[in-house]
Amino acid sequence: MHLMTVVERLREARKKADLTGAELGKLAGLSGGVVSMIESGNRKDPSGSTVAALAKVLGVSADWLLTGAEPEPTEEQIRAAVAAARENKGAA
């Protein structure tokens, strides 16, 4: 059994949401290259606030994103959270 890394969980959730790294970063209020840097391994230890922002947009817990300790979220859950994040960004 293969245990996914934070990089793999982030990439998988982002792909389920049908987002580019730049789109996810923007929705999370992060600079454009942050998600790419995390996914490529160039930013090995993202801050708690970065993880929390990404998790919120993706509708996953920071704990799942970091450790995979909780059940994997469904594509429907992730897409619903992203739709809500887009609505909130539009209203801001």
C-alpha cells in the first residue's frame, strides 16, 4: 500500500477540482507560484496558514492535506467547496 505525500494529496485534490496551481493559489489568497512550488517540492515545508488556506478552498481538512489521516474527500465535496470559494471571491 502506497501512502500519499502532502504533495500528492494537494495535486490530487487540485486536479479533482479542475484547477490549475495558479487558480488554486489565487482562490486561497496566495501568490501565483506557491502551489507550483509546493507540488514540485521546491517548498518542502509550507506554513500552517498556507496549508489552512489551501485546505479551506479545497474543502478538505488541513490534517488530511498534511497527513492523510482522515478519509479522502470525494470529488463532489472538493468541487462544491471550490464553487463556494469562487462565489466568495466574486462577492469580495
